[in-house]
Amino acid sequence: MSAQNPVFIPGPTNIPEEIRKACDIPTLDHRSPAFARMFKPAVAGIRRVLGMQQGEVIILPSTGTGGWEAAITNSLSSGDRILTARFGMFSHRWIDMCQRHGLDVQVIEAPWGMGIPLAEMEAALRADTSHSIKAVLATHNETATGVKSDIAGLRRALDAAGHPALLFVDGVSSIGSMPFDMAGWGVDIAVAGSQKGFMLPAGLAILGVSPKALRAMDSATLPRTFFDFRDMLKAYAAGGYPYTPAVGLIAGLAKSIEMLEDEGLSHVYARHHRLAEATRRAVAAWGMSPCAATPDLYSDTVTAVVVPNGCDGTELVQLAATKYGVAFGVGLGEVAGKVFRIGHLGMLSDVMLLSGLATAEMCMADLGWKVQLGSGVAAAQDYLRKSANAALAEAA
Amino acid sequence: MSAQNPVFIPGPTNIPEEIRKACDIPTLDHRSPAFARMFKPAVAGIRRVLGMQQGEVIILPSTGTGGWEAAITNSLSSGDRILTARFGMFSHRWIDMCQRHGLDVQVIEAPWGMGIPLAEMEAALRADTSHSIKAVLATHNETATGVKSDIAGLRRALDAAGHPALLFVDGVSSIGSMPFDMAGWGVDIAVAGSQKGFMLPAGLAILGVSPKALRAMDSATLPRTFFDFRDMLKAYAAGGYPYTPAVGLIAGLAKSIEMLEDEGLSHVYARHHRLAEATRRAVAAWGMSPCAATPDLYSDTVTAVVVPNGCDGTELVQLAATKYGVAFGVGLGEVAGKVFRIGHLGMLSDVMLLSGLATAEMCMADLGWKVQLGSGVAAAQDYLRKSANAALAEAA
Amino acid sequence: MSAQNPVFIPGPTNIPEEIRKACDIPTLDHRSPAFARMFKPAVAGIRRVLGMQQGEVIILPSTGTGGWEAAITNSLSSGDRILTARFGMFSHRWIDMCQRHGLDVQVIEAPWGMGIPLAEMEAALRADTSHSIKAVLATHNETATGVKSDIAGLRRALDAAGHPALLFVDGVSSIGSMPFDMAGWGVDIAVAGSQKGFMLPAGLAILGVSPKALRAMDSATLPRTFFDFRDMLKAYAAGGYPYTPAVGLIAGLAKSIEMLEDEGLSHVYARHHRLAEATRRAVAAWGMSPCAATPDLYSDTVTAVVVPNGCDGTELVQLAATKYGVAFGVGLGEVAGKVFRIGHLGMLSDVMLLSGLATAEMCMADLGWKVQLGSGVAAAQDYLRKSANAALAEAA
Amino acid sequence: MSAQNPVFIPGPTNIPEEIRKACDIPTLDHRSPAFARMFKPAVAGIRRVLGMQQGEVIILPSTGTGGWEAAITNSLSSGDRILTARFGMFSHRWIDMCQRHGLDVQVIEAPWGMGIPLAEMEAALRADTSHSIKAVLATHNETATGVKSDIAGLRRALDAAGHPALLFVDGVSSIGSMPFDMAGWGVDIAVAGSQKGFMLPAGLAILGVSPKALRAMDSATLPRTFFDFRDMLKAYAAGGYPYTPAVGLIAGLAKSIEMLEDEGLSHVYARHHRLAEATRRAVAAWGMSPCAATPDLYSDTVTAVVVPNGCDGTELVQLAATKYGVAFGVGLGEVAGKVFRIGHLGMLSDVMLLSGLATAEMCMADLGWKVQLGSGVAAAQDYLRKSANAALAEAA
């Protein structure tokens, strides 16, 4: 039996009809002016979504992971020192990549469920009086724990320490869904992917690169060709690509930006906040709590729900998939089994969200967890129906 | 903002991905063998879905209404007497059509919410000792009230009266979703449409025609060309169509039948029953009741929910559309305002259904109706999660 | 092996990407305002394409044949006299339909390859001093022979005879591809279909109806319900449809009109003329000639090519389909075997047309017809490349 | 105006309907069993297309260029010596990449239009008595010049020299269109891309890796994470991916392989050869010649046509795009302006090819080149129509 159940993984997200159609096009010569007509607005739109004022946008036929690799290989050299914090699976993976590329990574460990420890980061920066730290790496939204970190605060820490390090931000699961201010936050490289807030299939790494990061490009000696910003920028200047781009995804990206801006970025962010809040109300009604330690850390794109003692979040995810055809996210790494994750980003309506919450409840009951059917749904309904009026009024 | 909210109108129904793709094809010459390769399995499949053993299938580029017209114009002549019952908007419309075509319609009125009054029908047939009644018209599933009538019982009434009238059945909102037994029930013309249980867009009228009805074809003098079975059957025999068919819809119909049979027709019917029952549990939890007077009349494809005194079902439907982007059906004719309708046919999963029930609850609260948020959802969840096990087991 | 060979049948025509996507939509409630937002521009656009100034547009989920039936059943009564000419398969079929609906049809026979015989029509109208002729039926573009008739001339004939008959025009294979002037020509009902110049799949009959024809609606006694203009207009006024419309096709129609008007109707007509002329140059280079007797009769949407003595056009069509995967049209009725038909309407580019001409040549050689490979292609290339400059300049 | 003109660039190629639909799917959880059900047949099919008997398939969300980078970074270390030949733009680019990754590249220069110089390669291998050469890199089909090299011969050269170097082959524009025998030729890494013979959009690098190359994986110290075979193989073993895969493209790849194997790989190769030969006949009829120096070097996927003295191939490509909406390939690097390229790979029918040849002729005439319109088309028609019979017979 076919169904149109939404997915509730924290990416890839549900793809809107309009974007599916924009991506699904007959072959277009990527060396033709028609390609440039599609590519330029996409690049211009990315600048607006990232809040860029200067610098360049790079769009690679790759994924977020490739975006991370492009960020470091285009700015750093073997043995360079970087500073970062580990507080979830995605911050961990970036650290691992840096180590495999021969960087000297200074890691500040923080409990999973916490965000970037600003005070410790600042202390480490202040301690680095020789400015040997070349770059600070920050995961804006840790998808594994549903934790949003304070990038503006990190910039303040850098400034307070008077440290010139580059600031690289993984915004893969935040950009396009939560406010991002590349210029205001002084971000040097921001990394996004197509398959989260941009509502596209996976296949594009999207980077914003500051003038300062661009200046590091020529002295960086980590080897790269596929990811080399220099080839990319040279080809862009000639209206093209150094190799075959993912033409359909770029067409889809242009449409995505059109859709985000038609809705209004502030409305997009408000919608994500509202759906996240409804999810959290449901979680509370279930007698559970988010993995994120405090409300200021709550992510508006994904909620990692801590399951009761004796329960296994992974079982819920598996049951939802096999019995109800609904995809949630499992806990990863340290929180494997201890949480299940509800992605609430990208294309999502009240109605779609409620179907996910109702499914989670059925799974809990099926697994013998203590839950009152309809309880989380009711809490979410109450919040959604009341806040919808304001949302509709503002949209009008 | 885009969304993938399901529709809950009693047709057109949600279209599966697979069927959308099957319908969306480049132009194919309808005079080519490739068309015949697509058309023949569709026809063969229709025979199985209708439960035909003899006779012919006719597929017209039209709608259910056109199917009704084809049924009468190919078998009757001006002034012919027919017998039927009126107990909802769709049975009414067919009567109106017959009158406009100059037929002499003997109407048995029944309250809306009741089904075909078998005893009165039988009495009328018995009274017609001269056998002036040429045809009996029956609406299997009255979409306006969510009432399923007993066609097997009607056949027994005809047989008990020893009456030779043709039996025409409107199965537009039942066929493909509820058991239909054309041979067993002695149906002479069954009328279906593409946009209900077959999960296609509107655009096809699908008819099963018994040998007895085919024999009436040549003596029938009601004028018709577009709908003429004779042209259609002659062209079919030559592997073609008398005019341009809706090629994409026919490709989609072949896929629809493949999907229905892959699921298994008995499983399809069981799924519809299960989702209908879940809906009725929610309705009961809301303290409301179906328009259908007794459980034996409950339709498995649509539930017309009688709203409390002082409430207006149409307001709920309008609010659901404007505030939540969800489509329900309004009450029509005699029950306008008194009911709202939840279509639960075609492609529908537990998860999709729950999102509709949750939406209805929010609308009730928004309109100040007395309802406990989550109550209907919980009743449906409880039923769905328990019955799913059996459904999964049987499917395995 | 898959291919994207164009079709060269005179309808259904090649469907543009944009229109396929417009048609292929998730289920939309046809009773919602969203449907009305799609339907109204489609109707408004049809008025412009038909050149209407007054009257109403009717869009039926049917085909051109259904459109013909709607035209006569909404304006005429059994026994009414009509005047028309037979000069091809489609004019013949309309006559046959009228006879089956009990009309008294006065037929003027003309050789296939000729157009409407204006002088004889005028004589017949003048002879009808009692004005018993209620309607004159005209096939604007006879698809079987590739003949375009002079509707403006027919209007002049009516006026010269001072005859008040209604004028009905079958524009199924002309409207949207060749100039049509409903107001200027005094057409009372114009019939179009979705699958020709509008580049959509089959499934819509599109009619323009003059105020004079609308006034005939209530006195017309031919039975009809599915096709009844009165129900349709009443429902339109309420923003809806009397039954389920073909929502996707209507969405596609709105897109079709947008595309036609973006190109500019005059450019659309010029493009059709240019491609038709290129086809005729190829035909001449093959030493053959169009079935249309004189250049003023040449259709710009389809060329019926008279094949040499001893050759069978149907064999060419079959070989093109089986050997090369290309669809042409066979000769119908009186010209079966004597012609093959090249449709050159709807979405068609120079490049697409050349592939069809090249295919026809290969088939001729394969069948042992006397032809020089490349000869027709060269003649068409020469004309296309020279006329393209002017076309591009005008479009700029 | 819309059109469905094919493209004639040597990739991305025309995408079949079936593959477009396979790629265009709703979001599917890549951690679900449903993903594995799609991925495994794709991998198994790649093994058959590559002619693998042992080793592993790696599928990266990247492009052919990324595939090259993955090949070298997973098997080599900075300073490693490799041997290769430069005879076109793509062999050049791979050399450039190796140099940027710090490899010691021994380049044998050959004229553009020639293939891999086997004798000189063998001499270089024989001269390397210390076996310092770690890998030999070979471009199977040089897309810039339309030259196919002899990989079996290169293997013989390695064997004759008794040299243990790894053999890496760029088969981006050959695999899936021309015979490839990874096991028979002793290829250690074969690189393909999705957008050529597989008829998909760009976005996948596809690699076959021999056991010998896999053994080099752990000692290779070139840094890589995104492209790391170890992560990939570890994740595959667990039924997943180390990061988000391009799910739609993988679905499309499974369909591509199904289509290639339904046609039969030998028929696919024969079709490519036949279309290539038809192209070459046209080129000869134009009085021109392929860039490939001798018939044994002729590529069956792309023909680089040497234009007459005083003519500029790039002008032809630009005119074809702007005036006729048809994409050919320009000359690159040393042969810029001196050639234009006709891609004839992937989904392509006789009819599609003829439209490209006809377009090229019109452009030549437009540019004042000496050409007889229809001449190349006629030569191709003659060959195609005669060889089609054999092709059809064999397929039957």
C-alpha cells in the first residue's frame, strides 16, 4: 500500500512538490547561458539566507560532510591548530575529519545535551597568546542532541580574547530554518546542505566564505581538487563550473529560495519555532523532556526526546518504521537508545506534525511505555490552534 | 508555504506517487499497439475488481456523471419506466438526470441517512405485474450521507418479485474500496469513476455491462454518440477507440489495478473498513454520530458526521481549509450544515487519517464546539494500533 | 530502449515539460477557492484565444467529440434542420452524430481535399427562405485531409443570404495553432479540445458559446445532463462545477494559455505556418503533393501527403512506428492508404520537425518508393534556416 | 516556446522518462531497510556493467572528478610516483589533480587525437626496474578528442614489463556505452559517473575497486574523509552510508541498470557503435573527419569533428544553441575552435541523432561553411535504415 506519510528525520526533509518539479528537468547544457540564468539567482539567494554582506558562495555537488572538508582543505594546512568543542555526534565527526586531515585539534569536551561551552572556548582562545589557533569550528545546531549553540556568543568570545582565528560554522541543520547571521556573527565559513532547510534532496554542499577565509585559500596546503575553491571561483567568473554540476539540484535551490522568500524568512523561522514548541509541549505531556539541557539550547529543527528509564528509543524508531511507515531519527553515539529524535524542519505543516506525534504515541503504547494516547497530540493541538491565529494574522 | 496534507474529501482521493507517475507520460499514439498493451490489462483488471464473469467493460473519457448517462442512454428509450429510491444527493441527481432524459421515474423516497428501502422496492416491483419497469437504479454508496445499501438484497427483491428489470448500480464511491460482486448480485450496469477507489484523477467513467444490458443496446433509442457503447465496442474490437482516449488515465488505471491487486482486494477492503471504524470511534469519542442510521448502513469510504445542535458543519469545513489547509466535505442538500464529511477512501494510511481527525478536533475547538482535544484521536489510535497487528499479520 | 522521439500525429500533440508538470498535481479540492483561482484565468485565456467578445466559455471533462455533442444538444431539438458539408472524416463524423441525434441534416458533398463549398452553402441558405435551417456546421480544419476552410467566407455567405442560422465551428485541430476570430466571424459555438494546439493530454472539450447560442439553450429539447450548459453555467457562477472536473487538466490549460501568450499568439501562428511550409517544401522535394487541392486550403497544423500510385501510406505509418518509433497519421475513410499525415502542431521546433521528415524519407526508401534520401530534409532545412532569422528577429 | 530537442553534448546525456521518474521520489529514510533494498541491486548491477569478479563497488555523492580524487587518495601517498599519458583535456585534468595532490607524475605526451601510446608506456614501465611507479592512470575514452584507448593493450604492456603497478582507468565517458572488462583487463580502479552511459543526472561517482587496490587503502596517506573508501565500506556492511547519500540518484541508478540489461549490454554497445558510425558517415559526407587519428581510435560515444580551415567549431556550437536550441560540445584546450563535438551516448535513437545532424548542417550553412544541406543526413539515413534491419532482427 502506498501512503504519503511525512518523514520526521532531521533531514533529508520532506520535499515540496514545487521543488521536486524544479529539480526534475530534462538535460540542460551546463555550459549554456540557460544554466547561468538559473545559477546566479541561486547564489544571490544563498547570500540573503546566510546573511552575507561580502565574500563568495560556493556550491559543490557533494553533501554537508563534503562541505566541512572543503572548509578545512581550502583554508588550512597540515599541522594547523584548530579549536573546537565536542558535544554530539556531528561535532565529533568534524573533529575526526580534522584529525584525519592532519590538523592539530584542541577539543573541549562538553556533555551531550549542552551547547558550545563559551567560557571554556574563550579561555582557550585567551590562553593562545601566540595565536597558533588558525580556526575555531562550531556546530550551530547539533543534530544528534537537538541543541542550538550561541554563535553570536562565540564571536563575542573571539573578540573578547582578541583572537584572529577564522570562525567556521556547521549550519547544515540550522540554515534556512533558524536565523543565521553570517555578517553579524563574523562567520568566515558557513556550511549548509541541500537536504535540510532548503528542502531539496541531498547532493549539494553550500558554503558562504568570507573575504578573510578567501585570503587563506592560497596559502592553505591541504590537497584538494574536487573541493578547490580556486577552480570553482575561476569557473564561476566565466559563468560556469570546473566540472559537471548537479544542474537539477541547482534549479531546485533557486526554487527553494524563492519559496523561502515568498513565505518570508522571518515567517519561516517563526513557523519552525512554532512547530518545535508544539513538539516540546507534546514531549512534556508525555512526561518526557528534550535532551537539550535548557530552553535556550532548544533547537527549532530537531528534538531529541529522552525516553524513560528502561525504554529504548531505537525500538520506537524501528516500530514506527515497520508498523506505521513513519521515519523518526534514532539516538546516535553516546545517546543511542536513550533518545529518539523528531525532525521538525523544512516543509512541515501543523497537520503533518500532528500525524508524527500521534504515531509516536501509538508506538509508545505498543512498546508498553507509560503514555496516555492523545495526550501529546492534545497539548500540541492546543498550542497550534491558538498560535495559528497569530501566525495567520501576521502572514496576512 | 507548501505542505503535503492529505485530502479527506470523499473523492477525488489522494493520488499515490506511483499512479501520478503512471498517468504523467509523454504523448503516445492511441492508434499504436503500445496503447493496446496498456488498455487490455486495464480492462481485464476492471473485470476482476467488479466481479464480472460475462459482459463488457466500457471506459469513457468522462466522469461518474457521464457514466450514469451512458448507462441509461445505452439501454433505455424516452418514456421508459424506471424504479429507484431517493435518500441522498447522489441518488437524487441520478433521478434528475433520468427525468431530464424523458424517462418515467418511479421514486421511492427514504429519509436521508437510510439506505435503499428494500421492502418498498420489492413491493413496487411486485405491483408492476406488466413489467413496465425497464430498469431499477440503485446507489450503492450514497456519498452525501455515508450510507451503504444492500445490493445483494435488492437483487433478492427483484428475484422474489420475479421481475426482469435491468439492475443499474452507481458504485462510484464504493467500487475498489468495498466489496462489489457484479456477477453474484446480478448487476446489469455498474458505474465507477477513476477518482475514488482507483485513486486516479477524475476523467474516466468506468462501466461494467452485463450481456442482458448489451442486448438492450440496439433497441434503446435515447440519442447518444459520445457515450454510445456500440461505437466503443466496435473500436475496442479493432484495438482502438472511436475518438481520442485519455491515454494517461488509462495508463494510470492499469497501475491502479496492479496496486490494488498487489495489496490484495480483500486487504484493500479490510483496510478501508479498519480506517472507517477508526473514524467512527473518533466520532463517538466526540459525542457525535454518523448520519447513517444503523451500523449495517455505515459506509467504509465516507462518514457524514452529524454535528451538534447549534453547530454548522460547513463552518468546520471552511475553517479546516483556510486555517489548516485540510479538505473535508460539506453537507449537501437536505443535510447541508447538519453534517461534515470525512472521506476515508483510496490511498490512506493510519498516519494520514489521524492527521485529519486531529485537524477536525482543532476546528471544533476553534469554533467553540464542545470537544476535548485529542479525544477522537485517542480513540482512533487505540483502535488502529491494536488492529494493526492483525492487519500486519494477515498481510505477512 | 527508451527514446524521446516526437510524435507527428495530428493530435494528441507533444506535451511540453511545463504542461506535464502543471497537470501532474496532488489532489486539490475542486470545491475550494484554490480551484477557482486556477479555473478563472483558464476561462479568461480561452476567451482571448478564441477571439470572443461576449458569451460564455464551457469546459467539459470530455473530448472534442463530446464538445460537438454538447454544441448540438444544447441548442437544437429533435427534427431540427441543419446545413453542413462533408469533405473528410471529421466533417463526416459530425454529420453522423447529428443524424443519430435525430436532426434533419442537409449535407453538401464536396471532394475530399476541398474545403467548405461556400457558393453551394450560400445557395442552400438562400433557398431556405423559410429559415428552417437552425444551424450551419463547419469544420474549420479537416484533420483527415489537411484542409483549412474559410469561416469568414462562410459568415459572409450567411450574411449575404440574410440567414439567421446559428454557426457552429469545429476548431478542434485549428484553435490555438491557426488564427481564430469567433467575434469577427460571428461564430456561435466554437469547439476545441485540449490535446491539439493547447498541447495538453486529451480530456477536455472547450467551447465558446455566443449570446445567441445561449438564448437557444432553454428551447433546445435534445436530452443532455452531463453536457448541459445550464448546469455548467449555474455552477460556474457559484465558483464551482456541477460534478468533478478534471482539475489537473484545467491547471494545465491555465499553463498552456500562459505559454501561448508568452510566445504571443501571432508568433504561435507564424511558427505553425513556418513549420507547415517547411513540411510542404519537403513534400514537394519528394515529388509528392498535399491532399489539400490548392494553397489557400493548406492547413498549418497537418499535411496529408498524397503518396505515389502503387504506394500505400498506411504501410509507411506502420513502418515508422515499428522500425523507428515515430508516429505519423494514417489516411482515414476515402483517403485510407492514399495519404499519410504529418501533424505539425502544438509544441514543435525546427529540430523536432526535421527528425520527422528524415524518418519519413527512410521509410520511403525502406518501402522501395522512389525517393532521394535527404532531399526533403534539405528543402526544409533551407527554408527553416533562412526563415529562422526573420522569426528570431521578430521575436526579439 | 518549449521544445523537446535532444542534447548532443558528451554528457550529461538525455535522461529517459523512466529514469527521471525513478530519481524523482519523495524523501526516503536512508537509514531504513527500504534504502538498502534499492542500493544493493544497484551495486550488484554495477559489478556486471564493469565486468567485475572481485572487489568492491563504491558509490559517492559526487561526480567523475570526485571519483578520480577518490581513486588516488584511497590508494596513494604524497610523493608516490605514477605514470600516465596526456592526449586531451580529461587526461590532462587528471594529471593536474595528481600534481596538486603531491604525486610525482611521469607524463608521456601524445598528440591530441591519438590514444594512450602503448609502446612508450611499456618502455617507461620496463625502465622502472625498481618498481617505483605505484599506479598507471589511463583515460579510456578521451572525451575532448573522441578517442578510445586500448586498455587491454595497456594491461598487456604492464604484464610484458612485469610491472606490479596499479591500473586506474577513467571510464567516465565509456562505461555503460562501450565494452568494459574490469576483470579481463586487470583494472584496479575504474571510475564512472552517473551522467553519461547511465543516463542519470550528474551527482554520482561510481567506482569499481579491485582487491589489490583495496589492499592499498590502509597504507595510503593522502588525506580524505568524504571520499574515504574505509568509511564507505564499513557503512555498506551495516546496510547504510557514512553520511547522507543521494537517494534519488541511487534509485535512478538501479533503474538505469535494469534498462541497460533489459536492452542487453551487448545491444547497448551495438547501438552506440551504430549511431557513432552513422555520425561518422555524416562527417565524411560533409568532407570533414574525426579528430581521432585512426579508425581503431574512434570513440563510440563522442565524435570530435575537425572543422575546415578558417572555420571555428565554437561558433557552430553557439549558433546551434541560440538559433536552434540544440547543444553540441565545443572544442577544449588545444583543439578549442578546431573541432566541435557531437555526443552520441546514452539514450539516443536514430531519429534523435538525425535531428542533431540536420541541425549541424543548418549551422554550417548559416556560417557560410561549404556544405550541401542534407548530405550528412542522407549518409546517416542510408546507413541507419540499412543497419536497423539487422539491429531489429538481432533484438527479436
